[in-house]
Amino acid sequence: MPVFDFNSVPDEEKKNAVCTYEIFMSSEESATPEKPILVIDNKNKQWKHHSFGMFTNPIKRTTFEFNEENGVEVSNILKVDARFVSLLKWLGESHINVRLSGENTAEGYAVYKISEVAHGNTSKLSAEDGFLQYMIERLFASDAPSKVVNDEEEDESGDGMKLTSLQSITDFINCAGATLPDNIRLWARRNLAVAKSHEVSPEERRHAQRALSIMMNIKWKSNYFETIDIVEARKILDEELYGMERVKQRIIETIVQINRTHTLPAYGILLVGPAGTGKSQIAYAVARILKLPWTTLDMSSISDPEQLTGSSRIYSNAKSGIIIDAFEMAGESNLVFIINELDKATSNKGHGNPADVLLTLLDNIGFTDNYIECMVPTVGVYPIATANDKSKISAPLMSRFAVIDIPDYTAEEKQVIFKNFCMPKVLKRMGMRNEECIVTPEAVAAVVEKFSNTTGIRDLEQAAEHIAANTLYQIEVDKVESVTVTKEMVDGLF
């Protein structure tokens, strides 16, 4: 195949360039030879597993220039994953040398990995290649653009990469293209103009850049949720919770609903019950079942609504609110919000009730932070709130939740929990074997009786730790092999 240099092509000929590839939709989270990023024509030549070269940019990005031993050889691109079209354009426009990892198939040279290299085809330091790998990772995490309808070198991973500089943010916006939600893409363009403008104050430019960094580091997911294994979900609930069959049934019903609609329910869950009955533990179990990141809002420590909504950029010390910070920390828009102590939210000197700010978050319409000044989608947010007294929660807020009352455990249930959950958990944490600490049934009943006037099981867990620590003391100091805990010992310890 003859060497072809686009720089020497007359302008008229460049304008006649025809797009040779077709776009295909994909939502794969990684690439393989069977499910590649792009496919290059290999009819005239079988390309090497690791091939070096550059994406050319003759108006429509249709070719790749291979750096072969006998010179540069050009081959047409046949297929491109829709998510990567803008990235290939950027690579071509920036004249970046890359290494392709691929395999020759009947369909063509299937490329499943792209890495940046220095001149002479030498590998770049991971820091220099970091943006490209981060960009590829983010595109794999994105859904296919709606408008159009991994493991060879671990040091090339984009993990930990953050978009902070204006250049990296600009490149990301250009490469992400239609994979970003429409309103966020337009918002990003406007803020990028402010961040680069010299007609505004340095404070405005700094705030615009910081807001862009926050928003662009969040993976904006769609509201489609994969099917959840009900058997595995039930197993997780049984591991984490003793009894509570009604609560488990309600959670399983939620899972069944997600499996049918592939969307989250319109209402979250409000768990109401005495302290120590495992309300937060239920919330963590649901997050584990949904396989979503989770964040905690402790309403008892939030006294001003501005802590949730952020402050306006007109102030030099302005900052985003806790809710947007939670999105940024999670790194994606689909997450579980665990709202603790909802009934303890209080207002501060007439500035409003922070709990009322949650109404917009719970309506699944969208949430707007005063600092970011952009409505973020909340269709992927699943709220789980806890409270001790639902009478202190406003009626509008209550209407956003499916309320589940959690009664305190009976004495019999507490005995089972102490024996089968509290003691084994404490012994494992302290590195002790079960046979080293044997608690008699009478001793278990005595422990439960000692704390009969308290709710929940936190006091039982503390009692288990006291018993285990005393047993360990006897084993280490008195050199006994095991200790049998009796009712008399319990009376002496407590």
C-alpha cells in the first residue's frame, strides 16, 4: 500500500473525504476483540497485535496511519463505538501518537485498547498517558449517546485521575460529547467560557472552574438498572438482620419492582423505630443489594439549609452543599442516600428547616445547588431515611416515603441475637475462637435481663465485648484454655 501524507493533499481533495465508518451503539463497560472500540480495514494487510501510528483528521476522521517498518501505511476505519467518536476526533486533531492493541478478525482489525506513546513508539510515563486512560474509562462507564437513537498494563489505568485543570476539563467536555446529559453539557460550555474569560473577576473564574471540576468528575448515569438477583438479595438480608420478616418482605418487593421496570421506585423508605434496632444496618444492606455507592446525611448535625444547598457564588468563600459533595464523593449520579435522624432536623434562627430542602431531592425531578447553578438529575437516587419519632416529621416530607415501623426486639429475640450474632461477631473481631468463650443459656438470659430497660441491641453488643475481654484476660493472664461464662459471672461483671 502506498504511503499517503494528508499534509500534501490539495484542499479540493481534502474536502472530498468520505466517512468510511459506521457507528454502532454499545453499553459495554470494557472492550475485547469480540466487542472492540473500533474496527480497521485489514483486507490488504494483517496488522500487528500492537500497532503504532496516529488517527488522521481529513475532515471526517476516516483513517488510521500505521507506522510500519517500510513507512507509513493508511487503512480505513470501518466501525466505531458511538461513545468514542469524539475521542478519536480529538486524538486526530491533537496529532497524538498512540499504540493500538487489537486482533485481526474476519470483520477487520478489532481494536480493544488505545494507549498514548511518545515519538519513537516508546511508552509514556503513566502520568502522561493518564488523561487518555481516564477518558476511555469514563466513556466505558457512559451510556451510548441517546441522540444517535483491559488488563495488559495496570499502570495505564485512569483510577484516581481528577479533572481539575482547565485544559483537562476542556478536553473532557470535547471528548465526552453527547454522552453527557443535554443540560449539563450546555451548562459546562457556559461555565467553561466564564473560566477562560478575562472580562470577569478572578473569583468568578475560580468558582466556574471549581464547579466544572465537581460536575465533570461525576459519572452521569441513565435511570436504567440491571436485574438484581433476588436469591442473593435475600441471603444478604438474612446475614445482616435477624427476624424482621415484614421489613425483608418490603425490600424484596422493591427489588422485584426494579427487576420489572428497570427503574427505581418513586418512593424511598422511611424506617421508624427505637434506637439500636438496626435501621442504619438495613439501609446499608439495601445499598449492598442495589450495588450502588452510598452516602450518609446526618440531619441532627445540620442546622442551616445552606449546608445542603450550597452558597451563592457572589461570596468569595462560597462552596457547594453537602448533597452535591455526596455526588462528587460517590463519583456517579446513581447512589443511595441514607438520611439519618430525619426527625431531629432543626432550623437555625428562622433560616428554614433543612429537612424541607430534601423535598426537591426526593421528587426525582432534579436538584439545584446554589453554587453549581445547574439542575442535576436525581432519578438514580434512592433515599432511605431513619427516625425515632415520625410525629416530628412534616407531612409533605412523610408523603415522599413508604413508612416501615420497626418495633423493638422481644426478650427471646434478643437472646438469639446475643448468642448467634453479637458474641460471634465480637470474638471474631478480637481474634478469639468460639470454644475459648462458652456462654451458657442462663448467662445469655441474665445479660438480656440486665438490659431489659433499654431498646435495641447496642447495649447487648457492648455486653458481649465486656464478656469477651474478661475471657481473654483470663486466658492470657491466668493461662486457662477456655472460659465458661455463667449467670454468676454475668452478675459479677455487670
